[in-house]
Amino acid sequence: MIKAVIFDFDMTLVNSLHQKTELMRIFCKGDHARLRKMHENLKTFFGMSFKEMAKEYSSYPINSAMKMYKKAYNQTAHLVKFKGKKALIELRRKGYKTGIVSNEIKENIQIVLKNNKIQPDLLISTVKMKRTKPHPEPLLKAMKMLHVKAKETIYIGDHPRDVMMGRRAGVVTVGLANVLHGRKALSKYRPHYIVTNVNEVVRVADRINHQ
């Protein structure tokens, strides 16, 4: 029986494609070579851990890069489009526990959650973790904190690294097909389900519990 639904953040709970493009313009300080590289590698960019991203797109030490990134995020947070609010509200109304496991900086996610007046039961950022997606450690930590087992948990994300993490953690894994990673691309990583709208995860959870 499903008891918890855990979400990826960028491009899953929220559409941040335009926001991230503007954020990186600020973060890279108009460095056209780095910006062009990001645009050419969007699929990879959205799956990076913060440390990977900072190393690839910044010449600053990690702590300085983080300060710059947070500042740029604060300036562009209004561009984030929250797509999963309906799902979070509906899941909690039905008694499911909800959470977020993301590579995004925790404080940045909290800005968006506050702006949308929504708060899941759990928020984990992998930024300070030794092992990040696709390693299952972040998701295993989330389940431990929510007091649920793998068979009682759904993880939904849009990136192959999300699907890989979910499969390795042993949870029910839902791939979210979007403009960056379509149904065919995600199916190679064998998610249990593929949806095209994040709010469909409510139906998936209910279906499993009524089988």
C-alpha cells in the first residue's frame, strides 16, 4: 500500500526552464561561451548536482559559487511555474505523506514553496550530501525520515537520474515525460509508470492502493 509520494523539484514539481536560463545568465555573468554550453546541454544540465554545475559553469570556489547562485535564484524565483501544487494538496487531503528530494539548494526550494503557500512533509536537498542522484542514498534517507518502506513509496521525477535513483532504492518509480526527456527516452530506464502531467501521480497512487 502506498503511503508516501516523493517528488523531484526542477522540471517535475515546477517548470523552471525559463527561470534557470535567466538564473544562469546572471550566475555566469554574461559569459556567452558558458551560456551557449548550457543551452546545448540542457538535458545534462538539469540532472547535475550543485557541485557538478558549479564546477562546470563557474570559476569560483564552491562557497562563493553558492552565494552567487542563491542571489541569482532569489532574483529569478518569480519565473518558476509551480505545476504540482494540485497534486501536493490532493495527496495530503487523501492522507498520503509528501516530500521533495532534489539537487536544488534547500533555501531556493523554500522560496518557491513559500511563494505558493504549500509545504510538503519533507524536503531534502542533496547539495551537502556525499552521494547524490542517481545513488539511492537521498531517497533512502527520505523514506527513513517519513517512516515508510520502499514498497510504500512513490518517487516521481523527469530525469533519467531520478528514475535510476528510484529503481535503485526499490520504490515505485514514476517518470515524468517533458520537453527535455520524452516517454521514449525515459522508458529506457524502466520506470514502473510514465506520465505526462505531474498531477497524474495522484491517480497512480490511488490505482496501486485499489488493486
